Amino acid sequence: YILRGLVRDATPGPWYSNVNDLVGGWYVNTGNKPASQSGSRVGDAEVADFCSEANARLIALAPDLALLVADLSDEVEKVSLALGWHSESVDRIRDLLVRVREIETRAGGTQE
């Protein structure tokens, strides 16, 4: 899946949203601490900077959400194939899988 490849190729996590107490705003990094206590000198990597709090929180969740969607997509596909019959629920599941594939296509990256 493209989503798994994107997570694999991105900065290793986990990612955290934190206040940037040096220049203001919010940022996302691999250390769960403010900018003044973070950075490459202590082994943290910056992922995003100069964000609103909401954007920083969403960015920090992105790798976990991407892997969750990929895992759920796998399981849903197995279940819908195993049921082998059509119902409104199975049709809805298939529609959701199509949306997942569209998001992966929009995201780009390499398949795993």
C-alpha cells in the first residue's frame, strides 16, 4: 500500500505536536517537548514548523492514522470477499475502499 510506504519513508515516529516556545506557534517533532528542549542535539527530528495548534495536532497523528487506514482496509477487504454476498453494508464498505485507494493515489509515494 502507498500509505505504508509513505510512513516507511517519512521521519520515524512517534510524532508529537508541541508549542514552539522559541519563535511562537506550534510545531511537530519526534520529541515530546517544547522547541527550547528539543532538536537534533538531543536526538529529536523536526517534522513541521510554524503551524496552528490544530494543524500540528493533525500532522502528528498522520503516520498512525495512515497505518490504521491501511490495516483497516486490508481487514475490510478480507471480510467483504469472505461474505460473498451483496448488502448495503458490503456495498458501503467497497465504496470506502475505493475512497482509500483514491487518497493513496493523491498522496503519491511508493507501494509496499
